[in-house]
Amino acid sequence: MKLSRIAQLGAVAAIAALTLTACASNEQTPGATAPEETTSALTGQLVGQGASSQQVAVQSWTAMFLDANPDAQVDYDPAGSGTGRESFQQGAVNFAGSDRAFKIDEISAGGFGACADGSGIVEIPAYISPIAVIFNVPGVDALDLDAATVAGIFAGTITNWNDPAIAATNDGVELPDLAINPVHRSDKSGTTGNFTDYLAANAPDVWTWDSVEEWPAGVVGEAAEKTSGVVNAVKAGEGSVGYADSSQAGGISSVNIKVGDEFVGHSAEGAAATLDASAIEEGRSEGDLAFEIDRTTTEAGAYPLLLVSYLIGCEQYEDADVAALTKAFFTTAVSEEGQQSAAENAGSAPISDDLRTQSLAAIELIK
């Protein structure tokens, strides 16, 4: 899998082209600034796989990393969070990108083939982004919906855009007599896991399937592969509605979700405010910075429908060169420059200085 595979997946053209050029020619990328920690040149190949949500951010970080390490190569396949974690466990890739951390019982079970025997793992929250509820209804640019109504749409109990539940929070909006076509991910997806976690936390009487990464069998809707597939399906079908990382939801009508007494649109600032109201899950190791997101926060300006996407690696690798590459790439991702680049190109929320300090300490465990 060459880096050009990423560029072909249609995220942000300028960054994709930048990454492709850096990988193909190993020439310095104009305008990219690598953090101080990654200025020593490294060589070799680093292979990752996982979340399609953070592919634009990975492209940004890769361009910066290759600018400082022109003889290195980073290959990232955005095949989905579940696939990335499985490949990491099987030892098929050096690191994974995932829209959810490994569960504590999964870590206890072990079997991480990418790592040296007995090694723990590090999980770094490098990409924070809102999930947008996007829709295609002619003449309607935005809608205000509470969690129960969103849950009803995706559960199949609200089937028409002029349903009274939708009209109740959208006074003055002309809602057409048009069937709703909910679009969900067909692949095992961390974005689905975060989306259904929000529904389960805020509307458990309507969304009764809990938090799941694979769409429940028999629940209505059109299935589409990866983030780009959901976005394209919504764009192509009048009456369609879906959920997607906001980095790929530009130019599409979206929902303002109810938080407390207000309706809040998806934004990096809202996602950051929610993470600030959340905490690292109890029982995690020193290098495992997995957050328990407060989906029911009523903090002003917070947007609790978000994903925290992790870079996942080993505390100890069999190959010292792979360890050095992983350590340097993760450091690039969480650096102030790396986070700003992702914010500019993917619309993500930069991590706080405190979280950066924690992340760098976790990355130091990689050997």
C-alpha cells in the first residue's frame, strides 16, 4: 500500500498531493514545518491502517514527517477503525488509527501481534472532531433536532421529513412530504460507534441497540462503505440523511443538535469543549489515554456528538527502527504544528497543552 492510495481516496486535494509528492520523490515539502522532536532523519517504512475519519489529518502529519525524514516512508490505509485494530492485533501493521480505544478487557486478553511479547500498548488521542448529521432535503439548509428525534430517524420510527417531531423544533421551516432515507456505514466503524454511543446516552428509549460499531441487523437504512461512501450517498439521494466526520461534510446541509436548552452546530470548538468536560477512563495504564466522553454534557457551546480518534502503537517493538519511526510520527501528530495543520486541513480541534504533555509522556514509553 503506497501513500498514493490515500490521495486517491478524495479527502483534501492539496494535502493529498503534498503527501504524494513527499512520498514519491522524497523531496522536501515547501511550507511544512516539522516539530523539533522529529528533526533527526530516519529511514525505513512505517505501515498503518484504520480510521477513514482521520485520513486528512494523517496526510498532513505524513507530509510534515517526510519533510524532516525524506528517506522514510509512511503508508496508511484508511480501511476503517475496526479493520485497523484487527490488523494491528494480527501484526499486519505497525500502528492503527481508531475512532475508539481498545476496551480494557480487549487489552487484558492481549495478543497484539504488532508488539514484542509482553508489551503494553499506547493509545494517543491525536484527532478530535465533531460528527455531523448531514441531510439532503431540497430547500432546507439546516435543521434543529433533539437527540430523540435523531434517534427516531435512524431507528426507523420517524420516516417522513414533515413528521411532527421534526416540525416541532423547526418553526417556519417548510418541510416537504418526502420519505427519509437513513444512510449508515456498512463497514465496522468507530464513527458508527461514537454516533450510536451519543444516541444510546441521550435517547435510550428510542435507540435501544446501545453503542455499536457495526450497524444493527434489521435496522432500516442504506448501507455505504467508509466516510466517503456515506457522504456520497447523502449527496446523491434526495431525502437522505447520514452521519460523517465533519472534515468530509463541507457544503452539505447539517443538523444542529440540542444541548441543554440550545441547538448547537458541529464545530471544532464544540468538540473541544466536550472533551474538556470529559475524563480519561479509570483503569487505564500510563500510556493509554482513552477518554470516557461525556455525551450528556450541557456545557455552553459543547457539541457532544464527537469522535476522539486514536493513534495506537506498542510500548515495545521487536524492531528498533519501527519503534523509532512510530515514536517520531506520533510526536509529529501531537505537536503544536501537527495539530494546527490538522485543524487547518481537516477542521479538527487541536488538543490542549495539558493533553499534549500527557501524550508526549505516553509516546516516550515507545521503545
